[in-house]
Amino acid sequence: QKEVEQDPGPLSVPEGAIVSLNCTYSNSAFQYFMWYRQYSRKGPELLMYTYSSGNKEDGRFTAQVDKSSKYISLFIRDSQPSDSATYLCAMSAGGSYIPTFGRGTSLIVHP
Amino acid sequence: GAVVSQHPSWVICKSGTSVKIECRSLDFQATTMFWYRQFPKQSLMLMATSNEGSKATYEQGVEKDKFLINHASLTLSTLTVTSAHPEDSSFYICSARARGRPEAFFGQGTRLTVV
């Protein structure tokens, strides 16, 4: 079992839909959780960063962390075609902060 | 967010030559930099972690003599692919984080093609 599991998709949704992207993990030491967006042939862009359990909202994006279930989510409201990209979850423990990445979910938002 | 600049964005080189890729943190001090390799439709594969002023820590299976990493200052790390071969062709990406901060910021990536 990988430390971080993420469905690669692709996930195809119509414009305006609410998108839910998820990751599960097995290492209970993870405390820091990040979501990145990566467009084709570009470096990943940090979207959200959360510490421990709870919710965090930034514009159309909401990140949720449930440490008891070892499950994190990223919600995108009012999805746009420009949101079409690969979304990578990442998490790390304290100390070294070396992130462990999921394999990424490919999202396609069609007009 | 913080800015990390990586260049070149693409490079083509002949087999047997060496290529240097630079990664700079433009508006923060990067105490740790990471180097990744990414194959098409695959996730990021961590190659090495470097802390400023220290030797890089390489992941298992990564040849340290082939992929030379230098992190001589708090704003610059370099990856040199020595004696490149076609199988080294890939997308190389760096990321950097500041001291005490877990979130890392990525460069734009470098597409290396060895012919």
C-alpha cells in the first residue's frame, strides 16, 4: 500500500459543477497537507495548505482534513474550464517536512 | 505565494554532454530545495533533498555521481546531469521551502531532451 493514495481519474465534469478531489493516507505522522495544481508541462502551483484537521477556504477552493479517517479533500465550487489540470495532494510530517505526493487526479471541466 | 524560478525551461543536448539546471528562490530564503523527475502522466519522483550548505540526500536508486546537486546559497540550487544519455530525457522540477515552513513552492520545470 502506498503512503498516499489518489485516484488518477480522469474526472470529467460540466462547467459550474462542484468538484470533489480526495486523497487517503496511511502515515499518522502527517500533519501538514497541501494541494497543488499542475498544468501540462508546467511546475505544480500551491493552491492550499492546511495544518492538522479542519477546513480552510480560499475563494472557490475549500480544503478539508480529517485526520481520524486519514482522508483529505479539495472542493472546487463553480468549476471553470480553466480549472482543467492535474491536482496533486501532498503531505508531510514535522521535522524534515519532506512532502509525500499522491499520483495526481486529472480534472477536465467541459463547457 | 513565493516565487521559484527555474531555467532553462527546456534544453536539448547531445548524448555524453552535461547539462546544468538552475533553481532560484526569488523572494524568500530557501533552506531546503527538492529536485524531482516527472514522466508523462506520472506523479513526481523525488530525486534528492538539499539543505543549504550541506550535501544533498539522494533517494534510493538515484545516482549521485550522475545527478550532481549543489545548494551553495539560500537562494540557489543547481542540478547537473552529467554524461547525459537519452534515457535521462525527462521533465525535471525543483521546489523550495523556507525554514520552519512545510509548504514548498515549485519552479516551472525543465524539459530535458538528450539526442
